[in-house]
Amino acid sequence: MSAGTRPPTDPRTRDLAPVRSDRSPWNWLLLVPIVVPLLVPLYNREEPTLFGWPFFYWMQLLFVGLGVLTTVVVYRATRRGRTDSATTRGGDARDQER
């Protein structure tokens, strides 16, 4: 949702789905695996080697693992609870009573 738009205020549409906010401070952590590999002077060298691979190459492979680990941490920190996801998936509790 952009900054200039607002959620609908009509009561009929407001009750259909809960308001979702993806604005979590945990999302800033996703910048780490993007910015760190861009700092090439930190790992632009050949030594030490690992199984014959220069430092430059095996460090880039570690950055892939860093990206996966960061994504998992942010996902687990920002996912909804069971009650929220059940409400979203199965509809509102009022709909289930009918």
C-alpha cells in the first residue's frame, strides 16, 4: 500500500479481511544480504584458499547462506500467529457460526 492510499472505510468491505501491515522493523534486516556483497573491497583477495578455491569465491557462497539465514529469521519473526492465519484462511468467526 503506498503512502497516499488508505484502506476502504465502507463497513461492508472493512469486515471482509483484516488489515494487513507489512511494515515491521524486522524487514530492515533483509538489507544485510544485499548490502554486504556489494562491499567488494572486504573480500577482494585470493588468500586464504578453501579446498583450492580463492577467498573471493567461497566468500560469495557464504553470502548465499547469509541471505537464506536472514530470510528465514525475518520470516519467522514476522509471520502471523495461528489465530490470525486461521481467520484469514477460513473467513471470519461470524461467518463460521452461520
